[in-house]
Amino acid sequence: MPDAGAIAGQKIEVTRAAMEEARAIEGALIRLGASISIVSAPTGQADACILTEALADGAISDRHFQVLDLCRAHAATPMIVLDRADASGVRALGGCGGLVRTLRLERPDAQIRTLSLGRYANAAEAAKRMAAGLGVDAADVMLEPDGIYVQTLGGPLNPPDTVNHTGADGVWLVTGGARGVTSDCAVEVARRTQGHFILMGRSAQTAWPAWLEPVPDLKSLRATLARNSGRDDVPKRPADIDRLARQLLASREIDETLARIRDTGTTAAYVPVDLSDSARIKSALEPALGGQTVSGLIHGAGVLADAHVDKQTEESFGTVFGPKVDGLVALLDCLDMSALRHVALFSSASAVFGNPGQANYAAANAWLNHAAGVIRKASETIKVRSFCWGPWEGGMVDEGLAKMFAARGIPLIARAEGARILADQILDAEHDHLLLTVGEEWGAE
């Protein structure tokens, strides 16, 4: 793959997705002696191809899928993926670092790297930085106005020395917080503060039938409902029985989370809403807020749609980017940034290391990591942390995944420990690390 010291005579293609940047890159590399062609897609006839898709306009998910699609379709061509790590707004950001790290794991022979651009004044400045970045001997680099940096794993989890909950007694909005591991974090933050908690999720609440005794698991509940399918409030088709069973268990978990938060002495409410729609969020939030403003945000919403890069689709990308990426964009549109004091983003270690089968998930979480920086720049009063979690006990880790992690020697994060870490870092820690990579080894006192 060409570098700045040996660029003369190299044949390099640049994709036309972001045409202004492509033209600027063309000029910068021609001045270094390269032969440049602007193309719609790699032709296989060049020494390398620079992809500008992540810098283009359009839906965030679509931009990332276009990068993946070009990389897998032209695997023999050395690729340089341009990404945007900072911008005036979160919509322009990219998360291609996580995607590319996953691609390299799934296709070890692929020659692919990322150059992530910090905020730049114009395309000419971006091109100048990119040309300099070609000379760095590292797979993934950050191109900032003051220099070029190799991407790191994030800051250390220094335990807080003191308790300082200033500004933490307002309204907390928690997405994905009514169920799973995010609920433990919401309860722990509630235990340490006296705020009001609004939990947002996709699940609508379904009342538990009065005649139905508590059932411990999905399999048992389905069997019980099937035996009672003659009742008016129980469907007869197996698929409908399964759907009702899942709705009932989800609703019970929501009710249990609300009760746990209220047991700490704080107040809590649940709001079912589609996070991809800012208008619906505003409509749902207004009555729940009662004239108050959100001062704390924990964004834990997320889903998985794992598949090898050859099997990834636009739909699988949208499924993952919806609640995690589009959800945060919509939320920020609805919130008063000047009122925010605490923001915790649930990212993933897949963004830092890549993870086979999770190119979409790694990209979405790498995007979150970049969003953390933009949010912090919105106000000096906001304390922001993006938590690149390793696998938790429970949550998205089912029995099969737990066995896989055990076979690979990867310990799981205990739910109580993960909740303690989040509360420590978002409420009390005084260091300025935006990005925290969290695994079991970081959880010990």
C-alpha cells in the first residue's frame, strides 16, 4: 500500500461519493507525483483505492454499508477508507474504524486501513492531512489539526477519589434501560442520586393476566399459554402464543425495573417509543417531563444482527444502526444540550478490536465513540463517557455466546460490577477520558 514517501509513480483511484473531497485529494496526490483516477468503484487496475463514501451525504447506515460493500467486492485491491471522526454535528460522523477492524479479522489477507479525519475547515485541508497520513506505518490513524495519531484503546478506568454528584439530581433519560444490563446501570445511578428516571424502550407494556400464575421462563410460559389457548385472551396459533409470551415477560421485566428504581427512593416512568423518530420522541417526552428538562442521558439501546461480511445486507445494517445510531441522533434533536450534565453511551469493545460477524455492530459503536467527542464540545458542563463494554453476563450474551466467550478465554462482566463502573465513571470520576474500554479485568477494586 503506497505511503507519502513513495507516492510518485503510483496509480491511485479515489471514489467519487464525496466529490469535493475526491477532487481535493486528486490535487494533493498529483502534486506528490501520483497518477490519480476518480472512479465510481475500484477497477482492480490501481495500486490502491481511496474510499470517500463515509464522507458523503446520505443516511449514516447507508454510507457505512457502501464502504463494506465495496471492500468485500474488491478484496484484492488495497483500500484506504476515509472516515470522519469529528464534525459540527453527529450526522456527519463515521464509524468505519470498527467496520474495517472486523473486515481484517474476517479476511486476514485484505489490505485495508482507515484514515479518520478530525474537524477540518475545507476539503483542501482534509486532503493535505490525508496525504500526510499515508506515510504513517499503522493500520488506523487519526488525522487531527495538530498532528497524526495512532488510534488507542481508550483511557484507564481510574477509580474516583471522592463522591461528587453535582447536577445529578435532575431528570435522567435511559434508553434500553427498562430491560437487560442497562436496567442495572439505571438502578445503580438512581441509588446514588435523587433524580427522576424516564426509561424508554420499544416494548409496549402488556398486562399480566389475572388468572396466570408467575412463570419463570419463556419455554414454561409458552407451554402454559398453549394449554390455555381456549381462553378468550390467549391466541391459538403457536407464533401468536410465542409473541404474547415474549410481550408478557418483557412487560414484567419493565415493571420489575421500575420497582427497583422506586425502591431507591427516586421516581420512575416508562415510555414506549420508536427511537428512530424524533417527532414521536418529542411527543412522548413532553408529558413525561412535565415541563422539566433532561440533565442526564444513558443511551443503552441496541440490537444485534450478526453475519459474516459476505452475508451482511442493507437491512442488517439498518437494524443495528436504527436504535443505536439513528436513535441517538433523534434524541439529541429533542434535548436541550445546554441542560445536559451527564451522558453515558453504551458502546462495545467490538468498535476497538473488531469482532467477526459484527461489522455492522462494530461500525455503529465506533460511530458512538466519535459522537461522544461532538457531544462534549457542545457544552463545557457535560461529562461524557463512551463505554466500550466487553461481554456482560446476561444482556445480549445468551448461553451459546457465553460458551463461545469461555472457550476463547474471555471473561464476562458481572452485571453488578458493570453497573458500579458506569456509575463511578459518569458521576464521580474526574479524569477527562471520553473513551473507556471495559472488561472483567477492569472491574476489580
